Amino acid sequence: MVALPLHTRRYHARKYDQAQLLAGALAKATGRKAPVGLLTRHRETQRQVGLSEAERANNVAGAFAASSRVSGQRVLLVDDVFTTGATARAAASALLEAGSVQVEMLTLARAFSLE
């Protein structure tokens, strides 16, 4: 399990990473591991709230880097909220580029508009 990470600056401002907390709890409940550092957000991005789907994709493009330790591994990417999928796709791309053989996404919630 790999949590979709916050940028270091945002983590220090918040003092916690909600996706890592979810991944850790899920890993503990299922007897798996959720190591920190397999995926990093090496470029700070602006908040996605209020951005269009295209703007969201541009905002997170190239923002993630994955460790070579994911090479040959099936990865469950964990996050708190799924909106357009732009962040999940950018993170999954980094994991696949680092050699993951499969990436699946699990989120606690799905955000959408009824408009």
C-alpha cells in the first residue's frame, strides 16, 4: 500500500498526512505494509479546489516521483478523496514509470457535483 503523499511543506503545516493515516490503518487491519517514501510529491502544487479537470491535470503533471523499490510490485494507491482522478493518474504514472506492474486506487470518498 502506498499513500498518495502531501508535499513536505503542506505536511509540516498540517502536522499529519491523512492519506498515510488511512493507508497505515488499512495496512494494520489487513496485515500488510504501508511504507512511507515509496512515492513522493517532489513538486509543490496548488490546491485543486476550484480548478477544472484540465487545470487539475496540468497542476499535478510531473509532481510525483516513485522509488525503484516499487519495481515489479503490485501497488494499492490510497487517498482520502477522489474527485476527477487527475492526482491519482499522475501518481499512478510515476509508480508505473518506476516499474510497478499494476496500480489500483482506493479512496475513502468520492467527490462530485450534482449540477
